[in-house]
Amino acid sequence: MSRLLGALVYNWPLKVMALALAFLLYAGLVVSQNAQSRPVSVQIQGLNQPAGTILIGTLPEVSEVRYFVTDQSNVTISSANFSAHVDLAQVQPGPQSQSVRVAVESADPRIQVLSATPAFVTVRLEKVEPKDVPVVIVPGPLPDGLDIKPPQQSIRTATVRGAESDIARVTQVRAIVPVDTSGIDIDRDFPLSPVDELGEPVRGVDVEPSTVRVTMVVFKDRTTATVPIVPAIVGNLGEGFEVARVSLSVPVVSLEGDAADLADITTANTVAISIEGRTTDLDTTVSFDLPQGVTAIAPPQVRVHVFVRAVTATRTFNAGIVISGRRADRTYGLSLDQALLTIGGSPADLDRLSGATLVVSAEVADLDIGSHQVTLTISVQAGLSVISISPPVVTVTVGAPPGPTPSGAAGG
């Protein structure tokens, strides 16, 4: 008995491994005998793509799947049973393609995928690079009898983004602007396309912004005209101020356009110049407000200076004359007791004055006995000024007061 037991346990690890291998071989034989292949069409998806990279080209489809079904009851096999993907996490961005394994799975646990065709695919990842490039406007062919002015564009540069190798080829982005035979002026958005140094399109590149606004004057019968400039002043100055005058850097401007468009233009208005609430001068450079199809060529802009001043008026009042600096031991006489006083200032300040409260002074503090010509003066509040006093001088007679009458002078 012990001999039999010893024989059984002798070298038991090898015997266990042999049994396991035999089982696996048998299972593999069973699976291989029951494995099936089926043509499918399953798009391969890229997973775990590193940030800031772009996949060059497109991934292919899985065309065939080899599988084993553990329970074949009520199982329908089609492309919808499978999904396929490649893991891009370990793919290094660069110019070289790299081979990665294709993983095919089934959402149905009874379907075990054994292999797929293709088992590997080549992929290429590149870094996404931005670059600023010039925006170029290219007018289309001109119909007979038409002419154009150089186009005006809303932006001068744009940003292109894409694979590093593609971005390196882009030298500019272009907008092609066709000219219609009707001769209608152009003012709209056009798409931008990236091109290389030979003008060939570069595909797979995004442009930001994707469009550019283009304005372009189209002439049927180009001519010019010179007209006076009219500054368009709008708004109200601060209270108590007015526009004294307006000066222009040039008095006239040369306009260009079709003869029909220029026929009725006699002046060129500037764009609106606001003076709302101002109390000081305004100096600005502005363009012109012209009809569609008409442009200013000499000069394209004009400098405008608006001179602002306080509003002033004058009023004349009858003012009493008073003696200032009177001495107690003197007597004083005036040749006049009133003068005409003219005061200038803002109308609001002048409205608050009254002749009954206005007096002019004759200063007599330093005068000796006798007759003297004294200049009349008056002080007024800030913001007002004395324009004139009429007459400007007055005669002041200075005398000694009469003494007491002698006692012996009565009835002698």
C-alpha cells in the first residue's frame, strides 16, 4: 500500500502540470473545432489619444473576426456584435508611423473573440501646432469695362492649427473675391483657405477666424470730383458755452467713384463729431460720410478743430456814485451823482444784477482842498467784467467845513 501511495505522489508537481497541459490542449482542440470566422465591417476607434495631438489619416475597419460561441442558442452574429479599438496612449507623436495592436471585443459574453483581421494597424500622431499667417485677398477676373479699387479687409492675420508637418507648409490664408458683371460694390464675408508657397491648398488645417470681411469698390465709369468739406458737428456744449468757430486742415476733398454716383454730390460731410457736454476745444481727425461707391482719395481723412468759448453778453446799468475814503474835517461835492455802467459776462450772471444795487466809487482819501478829477471804479463778481463806466471820471470838490461865527459880529 505504501509502495502504491509513494508511486502516486512521486514527482507530483510534474504530474499536475502534465494534467493541466493535457486539459488545455483538449480545450484548445474543442475551441478550434468549434471556432468560426465571419466577414464583418467594424470601424476601428482610437482611444486615449494624448492631448495636443492629431491622428494623421483615418483608421481602417476590421474585415474579419474569428470567434467562439459558448452557448449558440439564440445567438445572431453580425458586425453589430463587435467593437474594435487601438490604444494610442503609448504612441509617440512624430513623423514616423507606428504599429499598434487592434483589440476586438463583443458585448455579448457568450461570444469569445479569438482573433481579428487586421491584427495590427499603423498609426501616426503629430503635435497640433498654431501659427499666425497673413490674410491675402485675391480679386477674381475683372469683367470687361469694370475696374476696382484695392480691397479693404477686416483682418490682416489669421491663426492656422493642425498637424505640425501640415502647418509648416502653410504660408498664408487666401480669400478669393469674385467680381460680378453687374459691377455691384462688394461688402461681405469670404471663407479663408490655407495655401502653401505655390498657392496649393493645404488640407486638414483649421483657420481662425474662418472668414474675412472684404469691401471693394467696383467702377463702371470711374471719375473724380473735388468738393468742399462740411464738418458734421453734433451734440450740445456745456451750459454757458458756444462754438466760436471750426477750422479744417484742408477745405476741400477729392472724391472718386462712378460718374453717376458723383453727379449729385456738391459737398463731403464728415462722420459725426460729438461735442456733447464739452467746455474746452476739440481737436480730432475724422473720415468722411459718403454714399456707397464713393471714396475720399485726397485726403482720406481731415483734421477738425472746434474752438469753444464761454457765451458772453453785455448789459448797461445806471449806477449811483459814492465817495470812498471821506475825511471828517473835509466837505465833498460831486459833479455827478450817477454814471452809466456796462458789464460783460454770461447771460445768466447778468440776469442776476440790478442797477439799484450797483454803485461806483470815487476814492478821495488822498485829496487836498480843491477840485480834483477822480477816476470811478467798481468791483464785480468773478465771471463778470467791467466794459466801461461813463463818464470814466468825475469832479470832486474838497473844502474845509465852516468855522464858528465870532460873538462880536452881531449888530454892532
